[in-house]
Amino acid sequence: SNLQKLSLRLTLLENVTEQIYRHVELQYLDLSWNQLTELPKEMSQLTNLRTLRLEANPLADIPHVALRLPKLRRISLPLAFRKYRDAIRQLYPHIQLFFPSA
């Protein structure tokens, strides 16, 4: 398939499913406003991803698996991670961080 943009916003997702990793050509993925507590290591297969939206999820930890994606340039994170903004920017200076509240 040639799916480049996928929105699963507000779908009550608790896990990122295997079907998503098959879309290695994805460039934009919106997983915001769900129930994700973590991102699985398989996210690393999305090597073409440029934008990832994760705001409004109860993530337990900084999603390093996503931040390490080679082409990622923009990520939105839950407000709870705003206090780590400077540390994240130091580790991943090429990525624009966003912390939307609504």
C-alpha cells in the first residue's frame, strides 16, 4: 500500500497495532486523544514518518522509540512532558516539539 497519512485521533486506542507498522511509507500519523500508555519498539519500522501526534495520551514515559525515527521532524506530546522540553530538545535538536492543550 502507499498510505502516507493516517489519523486515528479519538479512537480510544490502547495499543498501537501491528497493522500500522506495515505502512512503512507513512509520513504523518495522528494518534492523539487516545489511551496509549506506551509506544512499542516496532514503531521503529516507520522510518519515513515525519510528523507524529501523541498529545492527550497517558504515556508513561518519553517516547524515545518515536523520537529516534530518522525522518521525524515534528512531534506533539502530552502536556505532562512539557517539563522535559529542554532535555528532549538537547537529545533531538532536529525535531520540533509541540505540547497542544486542546
